[in-house]
Amino acid sequence: MRRFSTISDVEIKELYTEKDLKNFNIEKDLGSPGEYPFTRGIHKDMYRGKPWTMRLFSGFGTATDTNKRYHILLERGQHGLSVAFDMPTLMGIDSDDPRALGEVGKCGVAIDTVRDMEVLFRGIPLDQVTTSMTINSPAIVLLAMYLVVAEKQGVSFEKVGGTIQNDILKEYIAQKEWIYPPRPSMRIIQDMMVYCTQHVPRWNTISISGYHIREAGSTAAQELAFTLADGIGYVQAGIEAGLDVDQFAPRLSFFFNAHSDFFEEIAKYRAARRMWARIMRERFKAKNPRSWILRFHTQTAGCSLTAQQPYNNIVRTALQALSGVLGGTQSLHTNSMDETLALPTELAATIALRTQQIIAEETGVINSMDPLGGSYFVESLTNEIEKEALDLIQKIDDMGGIIPAIEKGFPQKEIARASYHYQQQLERQEKIVVGVNKYVQQDEEPIETLYIDEKTEKKQITELKKIKKERNEQNVVKALQRLKKGCQGKENLMPLVMDAVREYATVGEICLSMKEVFGSYTEQSEF
């Protein structure tokens, strides 16, 4: 007999009734949109007042190439920018580093110095757009570059708005793009939190990311638990840095995955808001209601996209995006149909953007706040995911917090088990992926994809050599020496990194200077 369950393998009953909500308190657990505990959404009028921010994660080749794409997307109705960096930049190395060979500009835009960042945002006033930057270990360097570009544009830091991912804890858990050990990495994040609290009030210094945890194979409840546990770790770090919780908590934001199990994802978002509100008010005694609010960006599930029958990915993305909207997201990125094969073509990116616009303008789903609220099924599933996530957070607390849990390998093991279990279900056809393990087509026509050729790498390295030749090398050396001295002490590192950036020090030079003090990190693997 067939067993019905979610993608996370939560068993689903045939019918849900009021009996499944025996202990459910409508006022305490559900409430109204814009009111604690925000189960139904963080704004009173939700999308009636303002639609979610429509973003596409974009970046390829050189800064010049990506700048052209940004202007096209803005002209076609995108609200904000979301920067994808190439692998060398993500790992804190330069385009001319031997380890970067063959990777420059391939999976995102190559950024070596602040000159590249100037070109990236040429013709885009930084006081008129919000920008999201997906970068973690070198995040302090890229934020410094962004702020220096704002300076060069004559834009006050008080008018600069956006988000930098800067979520190093999830790197150790899932994505594995780190440079330094966990504890010095947290010191860097503390310095960024303090600096932006004092000088860049509209900037979100951390986007606490469950997206990559889910992409690594976690269940919905694991994504929720480990993401909120990371959030607890960052709040504790801010308090330890001397900040009052209400000074910085309103600027924290989250980033979740929108996977293919429609109702499970909606329930996850609802549980996330309710859990975070209670964590902030009860655990951290935050008094400002804005500190209780979980604001989140959503991206459709890259891991659900298939190379087989890629046009199916348009349908997957549309349904995943709809779950994010019905779940109350503040910002949304829709994947392009070709992203499992290459970086998106202009056509594929436009279709992904139009998907969001059709949901917003044609479906009517924005007319009513939280239209699924009160559903026996949705509320029961919300409660179930919340309970499982709280149990995992308690285990992490019992280990002494998220950093000791990471050092013990707890989240990593849990995700590995879940991922293996799902793979077994696919192989047994207990779970279906259309075009992969069912409804397979033998003769598929390949689609056109974007190709980044080797000329991009040569062009980037030539420009980098030119900048190194033109800059004042003595000033660069002095700035890097001051940075290393700051790493050895307790001085806030953000101004020191900005000074190095102004002298056209490279991403690799800055990260290496810090690495010489902080050291590197090797994960203890278990089999």
C-alpha cells in the first residue's frame, strides 16, 4: 500500500479535522497578520501594501558583463539586485591565483579590487536600490568595497540599504566555503555588526541562511532548526560584543529554500516566524517588536532542478515561488530553467522574473492576507514542523550552542542521514522526480546555454595586473600591516579593511593577511 508523506518524509493523514488542533489556541498560536507571534505574516496588510521584492541572483564573467545584465533586469521590472560571485571570490583568492585557473567568472562575477565593484554598479545609484550579496568568509572585504563605492558615488552610509549573507556558521554545516576557523570568523562578524549598527543603519549584516542547509539534503524541520540555531548564535555574539539586543536584532534577516512540497514549505515559513518571535521575546528578552520579527528572503530550490527535460523546471519554479508567496516571504528569487546546466541566459532569467510578476499581477494570491491560515492541514503541519525543530534546537543547546555542535559534527551528520534517506526513496521510486525516475524521455533536444569562455579569465587577469601596477604599493603594504595588527588585537576590523580597499588591495591579499593571524580550518570528517 502506498505511503503518503512529504519530501521530508513526514507522514500525511488522509484527512485533517478540528480534532488535529485540540490544543491549538487561535489567539496565542495564530493571531493576526502583523501581530505577535507573526504566524500569519509580519505586516498587517502584507502584499496589499507592498509586494515582495523581486530579485534574481545574477553575476557572470567580468564586472562589465554583469553590469549590463543588471541594467536589463532593472529595466524589466526587477526591484533589487542580488550579486552572485565566482568561486575564487567566494574563497577569498584572486583571479591570478593558480588555484583560480578555469574558475574565473564561471559561476558568478569576478571581483578582485574595488575597481571591479565600481564597474559592477556603474550607472546604478546605491541610494536608490537595495543590494543583496551572497558571500561569506570574505564578506567583510566585499561589504567594505560596496561602502567605498558608495563613498565614491557621494552616497551617505545612512542611505545605503541591502544585505550581505555573511552566514559563516552554515558554511561549516552545509556549503563548506570557509577560510578561517569558527571562532575568529565569529569575531569578524561581531565587528561588522557593531560597525553597521553604528554607521550603516539600513544594512542587514547577516542573512541567516537555511537555503544551503536544505540544498545539502536536510529536511524542512532540519533547515528550520539549524537556521534558527545559527540565528541564536549570532544574537549571542552581538550581545557579547556589547550591543543591546534591540540595537541590532531588527536588522537580522533570514534566507530560506522553497522546495517542491507545497504545503510543507508554507508550514515551515509560518513555524519559522512564530518560533523566532518567541525566541527573541522570551529567550533574549528583546523589547522592540521589530526585534521579534523574522524577515526572510526565499529562493526556489536549485537542488530540485533537473538537467533532464529542463523546461519542466519552469513549472517547478512557479509552484515553489507560489509557496514562498503564500508563506509570506519579503523577497523572492526564482531560479532559471537552465541553472542546473549553466549560468542563466538572458531569456531564461527573463522567464524567471516574469514568473514572479505573473504570480503578483494575475493570480489574485496577494488580495487576502494569509489565505491558508486556519486550514486544519496547514496549521497541523506547522505545529509538527515546529515541534521537530524545537527538539533539534534543544539538542544543540544541550551541547553548549551551535559552535560546539558544529565542532562535534552534529548538524552535518543529521543532514547526511536525511540526504541519504531521500536518495534511497528516489531509487526505490517512493519519491518521484518527473523526467528523472519516471516519465523519462530518451531523445531530448539540448537547450541553448550561456558559455563563459577563457577570454574572460585573461581579460580579468590583465585588468588586475594593470591595477597592481598603477596603485601605490607602499600604501597597500602599510594598510595590510595595520590590518594584521588589528587582527592580533581587539580593534574593530571593518575600518581597517576599508582602508586597504581604498588603496586597491585585492580580495586575496586582504584575506591572506587575516589568515596569517587567524589560521585556517580543516573539518574533522567521520565515515
